[in-house]
Amino acid sequence: MPLLSTGLFSAFGWLLTGISFAAAILLLALLIIAGLVIIALPLYFAARIIRGEASIGAAVGAMLLGTILSFLILTLIGPFLPLLALLLAFLAWIAVIKAAFEVTALQAIAIAIIAILLFVLAIVIIGLLAVMLAFIP
């Protein structure tokens, strides 16, 4: 039995049938990069609103570093001191945004709030579009 048709890859077996393991890893890497860029878009637009200029590279880098730091903080401290871990994860995000976009702490907080609101707005719009498409005969 091929490696890709067992375990984690069984759900996507129809997609990965007939391609090599290296091609599957490349596809996974491309999907991760595309996902990072898509998830970083609200952060990019929020930084553009607050700062006037921003780069998508800074947004992707901030998203990647913020995610890694939050994961480490919540994993290592969260089980013992959950409220402190949440506060430290939030402060880590603010510090990453502050460094990535070269803004003040208050501007970083504003960027974070606007990015969350833009992300929620995008999810609501996508959900409404999905519902509308479900009723098209």
C-alpha cells in the first residue's frame, strides 16, 4: 500500500494519487505559503490603514512569528497559568506587530484590533456567499 493512501493523506487520496512523495511535500509547502499569505491579508490592510504603508512580506513574517510565539507561550505556560499565558501571547503579538511595521505600541494595538475586525468581516462575507450559493439551483 502506498504511503500517501494511509493515515493523514487518506482523506486526500484522490488528489495525491499518482504523484510522488516529493511532489506531495511541495504541494503541502505551497498550500502552507498560500494560507499564510491569505491569513496575513487582514493584518496587511490594517497596517495600511494605520500606518499608510506596509508590505505583504512584513505581514506574512509577523503572522508567522506571532503564530509561533503564541503557540510556544500557550503550550508551555498555558497549562499552568492560562490567564497569564493569554496575556503574554497577546503582548507577544503586539510586540511582533510593533517590530514588523515599525509603529508605536498603541498603533500596534489598533492594527491588531482592525485586523481582527477585517478577518471577522471576511469570514461573514464568505459565509453569506456560501449560503447564497447553496440555494442556487
